[in-house]
Amino acid sequence: MSGTVKYEMMILLTEEFNDSELKTWAFNYAKILQNLSASEISVISRGKRDLAYWINNQKKGSFIQINFSAMPKYLGKFTGDLKFDTNVLRFLILNKKS
């Protein structure tokens, strides 16, 4: 597909998830990406870690990495979904240079 860009996204979630809930959450967002015509989607759990500082009264968080290729015009809708998800403490989307 021409016009697609490779992205790497890191998401910091609250620590309340167990492993199966975390997997379900991540794959739901992978499905959203797929519905937005993203491809080459891979989801990697980076585990629970202590945070350097408190974020929304949380001292620990679960990290999820999602790599995907998508057209830039669809990122706005996707980031909007992430911003309104109360389980998401922080997220960062980087453009991967090939």
C-alpha cells in the first residue's frame, strides 16, 4: 500500500489489569487499527514496571508496544480513542524510519 507509514506506539496503562485482561485490551485496539486500514500490526506486552513518578495516583503501570503501518490521516481518530480511555495513563506514537 502506498502512502502508509510505519509507526511504533508505546502505551502506559494502569496496573489493575491481569494478563488476560491486558491481552484483551491490546487486541481490541489492534482491531480498531485494522478497521482503520492499518497493516503489519504486532502487539508486544512489555510487562508491569515501577514508574519514575506518580501519574494519576499510580506508581506502577503496564506497558504495551504496538507496531503498525497506516496512513497518517487515520491516526487522529485512533489517538482520540486512546485519549478518552480511562485506563491509558500515557501514550506515544513514533514514526519509524525504515
